[in-house]
Amino acid sequence: MSASTDPLQRDTRLPLYQQLRDELATQIAAHRWRPGDLIPSESELTRQFSVATGTVRKAIDALVADGLVERSQGKGTFVRRPRFDSSLFRFFRFESVTGERRIPESRILKRELLSAPTAVQSTLRLAKGEKVVRLMRLRVVEYKPLLIEEIWLPASRFAVLMDVALTDYPTLLYPMYEQVCGQMIASASETLTVELANASHARLLQLPPGTPVIVIERVAMAYDGTPLEWRRSRGPADHFRYHVEIR
Amino acid sequence: MSASTDPLQRDTRLPLYQQLRDELATQIAAHRWRPGDLIPSESELTRQFSVATGTVRKAIDALVADGLVERSQGKGTFVRRPRFDSSLFRFFRFESVTGERRIPESRILKRELLSAPTAVQSTLRLAKGEKVVRLMRLRVVEYKPLLIEEIWLPASRFAVLMDVALTDYPTLLYPMYEQVCGQMIASASETLTVELANASHARLLQLPPGTPVIVIERVAMAYDGTPLEWRRSRGPADHFRYHVEIR
DNA sequence: GAGTGGTCTAGACCACGGT
DNA sequence: CCGTGGTCTAGACCACTCA
């Protein structure tokens, strides 16, 4: 192990608290501490990096703002574990027209490993010819098809998903990404459009062809901004309600 | 004027920096300084309220986080003036299908002062029978109708809008709300649905009745969360693209 | 060069959680 | 009780802006 003082060897043009924040963020990303773990106390960090308490606090403030850790007075500072339900409500923005948010059950229709088509390659920022996992998934509420989803994931991080039994796929994928693949989704970017159902989508959604469908295109990203998932979901337009808070 | 020290007479259960933040926020809301004005320097505030520099900084940090002020090194701290274009891109989330964001021109079709219908009353949290301003507005790009908007505003704050010449209404309403009515929009909440155009909407949007239209319902709020505007916009579904960042 | 915000120090004391 | 994070002090020095 290192000595009790561990000087920051980073870009000295940056403020100390930034260097410390980056150092800690790097170590969290490298799983030095896992989600739910305690990181060293503020006074411990003060000693270890030979900086003042205020500097440590500012570094941790930044990590809290970025959602990487959570403080708990009297206990310590913990690496944040995204909660199942909150990640549901953070990313599941559709409600039934009556306003309730039901969690639709899901069924994987297809799973394959293939070379990334050019559109996927550029969206996920992959090298040419890199492999991707492609999932087709149907989400159903009370026997009514609600969404048909096409999901693309870089095989470099998600290849394990090819080995999970199809029946073991959970309703919520993001907790599984974290537990099975060690990949945490931190943010996402969505684009909504409306189109008329083609023959194939109409069949899967049990709609007459030409019915309006909502298309939600989502790119989900890690804490460092790396795109991890590209997802395109389609559902009958008359059954959806999409809610957003703008700040 | 007050003496050079002006002790905080607020809830002493709250941290000092919170009390100072609230004190400054109250004075900003009461227009002691107008948008664009300098507030007193940090050392001035230190003297005036007899607190340490770190406490003043934390109070101002909070105001910055809430979007009330902006710091500028070497110059000072200014009451924030929402910029025209940023407020445009903060709240105007539609793009043409080709991806550009054009600012549609706008024309007020109708303006009236009436008692709030119950739905408007509860959304804007008004007292029974309170008056509201209702605007109907058409937004047009290159002679093509893009959006038909129905806008409801509490007359208590927006009655002046009844006196502005209809031809003087600008393309962007939020800067006008600020300049003419002193009301700043800080956040909003939007809900999207899809419906089929009825006869009236179809006529205004120059579409065949029954064409899918996107409906965007927005409640826009002040910094303290008071609902200030309720707006319902409708546009042809096949021409819209709605983009959102989720954090 | 005077004045501003930005960073940093080296502590003190308090409130809370668990033993 | 001890260790944790939360608040607060009373400064110092730096980087930037503007006259």
C-alpha cells in the first residue's frame, strides 16, 4: 500500500479540489469502491492528500453534484447505488392515459451478436466492424402490447448478456446492466417522433397498419458520457403520455 | 439607510448561509436589484452581515445553483437576466424533421380576459372566479402553420398584456413576460400526447381532419414554483421532433 | 493599482449515528 | 462515547477586469 500521504500528481493548472475530485472519480469508475461502499472519511482524505478540510469538502461536493456519491451525516460518504424504482421513474416516462405508471412486463423476442451497422457504430462511437448485441423486446401490460423495443449495446462491455438465459432477463434492464455487466447508466438523451405503423410493427403491436405510433429514440450514457446503449421504442400513439420536467 | 452591520433576523434553526441566501433571494424577488444589476461584493456582504467569507460564498453558491445570480470574476455578481436565445433553446424543444431549429414567427389570433374555467383555476392554483388572460396564437414557418397555441395566464400578474397592441407581441413571450410584467419563467413541466385533429384544429393547421397531431401541455413556473402560465400547443405530428436530456 | 471573485488553509464547534 | 459529516471562522494569496 501507499504511504500515509499520497500527493496528487495531476494537471497542476487545475484547482486542487478539481484534481482531488477527478482522482476520486477515477477510482470510483475503476471500482476501487463498489456501489454502497464507504469511501474514506473527510479527515482521512485530508491527511492522505495533505489538503485542507475545505478542499476535501469541495471535491466531495462536486462528486455529490455529479451523482457519484451520497453523504450521510454521522455515517460517512457512500458510492451511490442507483435505486431500482428511482431508475425506473427516472427513465420510464410513459404513463397510461389514465395517469398511472404501470411497469410493463417484458419478453425478449430476439437476441443476436453482430457487426455494428454504420448508424449504430457512429451513435455508440465504436470502431469500424466492432461487435454489438442487439435485442428485440416486447413490453406488455395486461396482455396488451405497449412497446416494441430495439436495443443496441457494445459487445465489448455487454457480451455477457449473450450467455444469460432469455427467461432470466428482468423487466428492468438498467439494474441488470449494473449487476451483470458492471455498467451504470447515468444519463440519457431522448428524441420523440411520430410515424405510421409499417406492416411489421403493426403486427407486433397488434394494430392496423398505418396507425400512428410514437417513436422514442434514446441514447443512454455512463457517468463519463460514453454512450452505452441505443434504444428505439415504438408504441401506439393514442395510449401514451410522455412527461418531462425542464429546469 | 441601515447601519454598516445588518444582522440576519431569520429562523435561527437554519444554517447562517441559508438565512443569508434567503435574505438575498427575497431582496432579488422584491426587485431591490433588477436583472443585470450588480449585487454587493462578497467582502461588502461579509461586513454588512458580520459573517465569514466562506459563509457568504456558500450563500451565493446556492443562488447561482438556483439560477438567480451569475458570478463574473473580476467584475462582481449580477442578478441573472435570462438570455433570449438560451430561454428559446431551454423551452423550445421542437426541431424540423431535418434537424434545424427555426424560430417560427407568430401571430396572436385572439385575446380575452375572462373568469378562469375550473381546469385552468386548479392548474394555475387560482382562487375561485379569478380572472385570466387567454391567448390564441399561431406559429408559422415559411407560410406553413406549425403550432396552434392556447395560453392561459393569471390576470393578477399579466393583466397588462391586454393593453399591448396585438401587433407588438413578440415571437418569444417569455422575455416579454419579464420585461412587461416582471414575471420570470424559471422551469416548466411538459406532457406530450397524440390526438387526431378535430375540425377546428385541422382548419387552423391546414390539415385534413383526423390527421395525427402532437399535443404539448406545459405548465411554466416562477423561481418559487408558482405556476405562471398554462399552455397547450398542437402541431402536425409528422413534422415534429421533440428532444430531451435526462439527468 | 484597486477591487472583484476563485482558491486554499488550519483550525473550531455542532448534530447525528452507532457502540 | 467516538467518529462522521455539516457549519463557520478569519484570514492569505491568486487571477481576472477595468480604469
